[in-house]
Amino acid sequence: MYLDVTTQNELAVTAVVTVCVYYLFACLLFGSGRKVGTIVPLYDPPRQLSPAMLRYIWKERFDDRTFWAGVLGLVAKGLATLHSEDGTALIRATPSANRQQKLPSEEEILLEQLVRGHTRSDVPVNMLNPKTTLAVRDMAESLRRDAVGRWFKENRPFVTGGIVLSAAALCLVASPRNKEYWGALILGLAVMAPGAFYLFFVSLRVWDVICAARQHCDWAVLRREALLIAMLLPCLSAIIVGGVTVGGTFGWQAVAALLFLAVLNAFFFLRIKVPTQAGKQVLTEIEGFRLFLRSVDRFPMQRIDEPADHAGIYEKYLPYAVALEVEQAWGDRFVALTSTYHKNAGVPGAEAFYLGMWNGKPLEIIYKPEAPKGRTL
């Protein structure tokens, strides 16, 4: 029996409210999980974890900085060098890269897939390069395998329950009457789902390019922006086609409920993760180490438990500063920061690290480490 508009609206509101109450309960259950203890300055990386793992625990997800923290970790260990050419970040192995040594699994993946065997050639580092894409995938899987369960829990059963409840709510809102209606609902969802999935990730890359264009716009940036926008069009088309199919068959209340529930589930999929007891301790230590990195001038290196003020301290901790988003403060203690588009800004004896996002326009960090007292570099 076909439901009238008033009844369908009531069902839509009831179904959406039910899912919201379910996730509200989950928030009350897990909401206080990330509270950290008393923060005190920590002068060494917590538990000797790698920069990439430190960020993965801190953010509970993989992102651009996780990858670049791993790359800079290899550079800081003297296993690779980075430079840019025509606005693209390039990585090359050093002779040390071919020696067997103990590395965290995520750095070993980057060393093996991007660096080792390339002492005479450069490898582009951006998401348009297949080698980078595979390395990122394997690195993300390795971090998740090592972190989930030990440092934090994903609580996927709660998200799975929310997805099942959302699907039931959507079916209740749509109320398909026969096989043809069920077919229309399934077809609409099947068309929209992959489009929405890829739209999210491509949109992040578009934003990266927009940020790069605001600093320096050239034909390479414009071409990349055009390519990404072209990739957005099929995603948007799939969402529109699926939405028209569902909306034309079941009414736009069903489309509104579908979009709201999709956003709600995606939000809580990212937010419902909680640290373990050991993870809470590490988060407290991370905040202490981050406090030191961003407030280094308030903690002069003159105590026994503080790191030695030598020429390698900047390089050693720079990947951690990038991972914890305090590279500017850390760099101000040792270096001059400039944009990608100036070589070494006339700083004698300076060297460079490069931070690039997926847009292939790396940020160049120019530095000249301070010499310890009584020595010259």
C-alpha cells in the first residue's frame, strides 16, 4: 500500500532520529576516550615510535602528513635525498639505502618501494605516480595493522550497526512496494555509493591544488586542477543519476534521508575510534613531545634530560614536527623557512627538505642548523 506524503514524512523523521539517537549513545559511551593526562615536556619521541606511527596514533587515521613524515624519516636517517624539479618532488636513494638495517615496517615499505635501487635516478613523489600510490596503500595497511588494537580501537561493530540501522531506516522511508521499486532503490544506491566514495577523496586533492594555486599559480597547477575537476565530474554525475532515480521513484524525502544518513555514518566512522589504555598514555606523551617541539625556545637545551644541541637535532626531529603539525615553530628555532619557489634564499651552507602534498608542489624547507658553542659548521 502506497504511503501518503504525511505518513512518509513522519517515517523519515522517525527513522533519522532513531539513527541519531543510536550514534548519540555511542558518543556517550566513547566520547571521553581521548582525554589525556597531565602534560609535561618530553624531549624524545614517545616509545621511540616513528614519525608516521606517531601521527597515525595522534590522528587515528592515515593522511598526507603521515606519508610525508615517513619520507622525511628516511631523509633524516640519511637513506634518501629530496629535491624538486619543475614543481615535482623527487626522491633518490643514498648509498646507505642498500644496506640492511632495522627500520619500522612503515619506513621499510617506503624504502623498498620508493627508494632502494634508485641511487642514480629520481622517483617522482605524488599521487599521480603508480609507485607512490602502491607505497601509500601498503604503508597505510601496515600502520593500521600495527596500531589498531594496540594503540586505539576502531569500534567497527558500532559503525556496522549504524549502517544496518540506516539501511533499515532508508527502506522504511522509501517503502518499496514491489520488485520494480526494490530494483530502483538498489540501482540508485549502487550508482551513488562509488561516486560518493571517490568524490570525498578527489575533493581533498582539489583542495590541495587550490591551496597551492593561492601561493603560486602556473600552468602545471592549472593542468592538475583541470585533471582533478575532470575526475570529479563522473562522481557528481553518478550521485545525480542515483539521486534522480531514488527521488523520482520514492520522493525527495528519501533522497534527503539518504544524504543525511550517509554523512552521519561517515562522520561517526572517523569519530568513534577510541584509544586503548596504552594509547591514552602515548597520547599524553605525544602532547608532551609536541609541547617541546612547538615551544622549544621556552625550554633551552641545557638540562641533562634534554637532547644535545648539535647540528643533527633539527634533521632528527623535523619529521616529528611535520607529523605533529609544529614544523613552523620547530623550524624557527633552527632555520629560515621559505616557499617552494626559491632555492636556498641565499642562505650560505643551507640544505633543504621538501614537504609536498599530493598536488606535486612541495614546500621547500631551507635550514642551516646552529653550531654548538665552541664549534663552527
